[in-house]
Amino acid sequence: MTEHFTLTLKAPAHGGYCTTNLPDGKVALIRGGLPGEIVAVEISEDRRRYAIGEVVEVHRASADRQESIWPEATREGIGGADLAHVSPGGQSAWKEAVLTNTLARIGSRDLAAATLAVRRPLVRASDTIALPAAMHREGCTGGCAGSRTRFRTTADDDGNPAMYRLGSKDLVGIAKFPLAVCKLAHAFAHRDDHPRRGEYTHGITATGQVWDAPAGAGLALRETVRVQGRNYHYQLDSDSFWQAHYAAPMLLANEVVSKARESTRVLELYAGVGLFTVPLASELGSNGLIRSFEVGYRAVGHARTNVNALDGERAQAQVRRARIDAALLTRELADLRPDVVIADPPRQGMGARATRALAAAKVPRIILVSCDVAAMARDLEVLRNAGYRIAHMQPFDLFDYTHHLEVVTVAEYQPTP
């Protein structure tokens, strides 16, 4: 039986929830609210340690509440727009608070304190870099709120684009995707053809090429990213991983390269199509060596092509395919003896065993690019306990209207006196 309560919401939590307590004291995680609001909630899941619910009515709204930029997603519970009701400034404050809380709760209070001492203010990509002209739609009069250059849909039984309801296998048909950049959002909303069954990818490149393709089609694409004052070109395909915010590749590549450019021997993990590998090979020069590892065959092929296309002097770049685990790290760290390790793992992070292997090698500097703050907290706590100090932390908001956050952290080994 579904239960309803009127509650005051408390702090934001990882995953796009606000915390509160039910009348009996049980912790509840509530979607669709903001800290300090008084709301009517519906409890959808009552678990042993906590409950999960949704806001059904707002009695006292936060000053950061706004009209959802995608009401259909909010109403239907489609994932990927969990903060669509939160103002841009409110999203930044939300993510800063969740970052601090997660570092203390998943890592430790000492870790949270160490990161706060060196943490830079959050950079909201959409406020930092203007939408490129190539991604504007001709004749657009403004008002486009989207920033994404990539998204996926799944065809429903009628062959129409759809997305899954959060936490379920239920498909919800969508006629528009307002989170996309202007030109892509318009093209998607006015598409004439209907897809066959299966998954579809939709996107736009930095040059303004709009495309959609069935998953697995591997449509050839080219991207350009400006790093340290130079344009770098990338070959990839429609199934390759590429940062979805239009400004993300440039912001992340500049941040990472600026922290590794004085190195001579670099070990790179989860290299993808070479977003960092390519400018690093150029920045390190002919005396440098970069050894990059990636799991996917096609991504490795693209990364090799992208490095080999570099003009002028460049570092020796060895791009290899391998499963990235503790055994690989132990072997490669002993052989290469890098002065910097760059890791850009998936949402689950490096993991305890791989991170311990990394820490045991006492690499002077580790640059960790994290897309999940809980996984990042676990990995950083392992490094901190192994003698590493947090030297730099830069959070980036690259996921407008969602709870997701990207963080670049530099950890440096400090030998025990």
C-alpha cells in the first residue's frame, strides 16, 4: 500500500535525492524536491534501512525551484533529468554540497577536510564556454537551454523513439529532447523517419554534423578540441564514448594536460579514443613516452589513428588494448616506472584492488578523472591511507539538470620521514 506524508526536506544526497525522515524516524530519500522545501511525498519503496519516494505536491517551494525544462521527463520519471526543476545556481550549490558530504561519508572526514583545503570552485561548463556557432540552429531566436551533444533512445513497439523510466524496463515515448544543444534538439524534434526496433544514438559534432544511427552502426565522425592553444583532431564513430556536454572535452583535456605536461613518462588508463593521449603526446615532445590502455578494440584503433595523425614532434605513444586490473597495473608500473598516472575510469571507479596496486608503486603523481563521486571517494581514501596527499581538486558540472558531477583530482605521494 502506497503511503503519503507531508515532510520537510533536508540535505541533497548522491543520486539526485533529498534526505528527510518519516514520522517514525526512518530515513527517506525523496526525488523531485529541494532542500528546505515542505512537500507532500509518496513513498514508493520501503526498504529495511531507508525508504524512497517522490514529491507529489509542493507546499513551500525553495527559491531555487524553477519550472522543469522537460516536464514530460519529470512527470514520467525518465532518468537523466533528475534536477530539471532546479535553477542553474541551485544545481551548482546542490553538487558542491553532495561532493563534500560524499567525500566525508564514503571516504572519511579527514579526506573531506584534505580536499576542501585544495578544492577549486565548481566550474559550470555552460556558464564558462558559449555554445559554438556550429551547434546553433539557423533562425533560432534563443532560449535553448540544452548542452548535450549525445543521447540514446530505444524504439518502442510502434517504432518511435523512447527512453526508460528510471529504475525500470518501461519505455516512455519522447517527441523531443530539450537537454540537447539547439541544432540537435530541433533536428530530433522534426525528424521524419521512425527507427526500427533497438537502440539508436543521436548526436552532433563540433563542426555541426547532426546524425543518428542504430547502435552498433559505427558511423564515422570527426571531432576537434582546442587544448593549450592548439586544435587537435579526432577520428571516432557513433558508438565511441565521447563526453556529452559540448564544452566537456576541451575543459577536461586542458585540465588534465596542464597537470601532466611537465612529465616524461606517463601511464594512461581508460584512454578511450585518445582525448588526453593526443595532446599529451604533443606536449611531452620527442623525449616523452606515454603508454595508454583501453578495453575496447575500436576505441584503441581510433586512438592509434589519432596519435599517428599528429604533426611535428611528439612523444613515443604506445596505445594498447587490455583489461585494466591490479595484475596489469603491477606489471606496467614496474616496467614503465611512470612519473604520472592518468586514470579516467567508468562510474564504478578504479576499485580497491587496482587502486592499492597503484598506490604500492609510489607513483609521484596520480591524476584521477572521476564521473561518480562515491566511487571517487573510495579510491581517494585508499590513496590517502597509502601516503598520498590531495594536491588539487577541480569539480566540473558537465551534466546540466542531472545530479552527475565530474571531478579531476591530483594526488601526490609523500614519503614518510
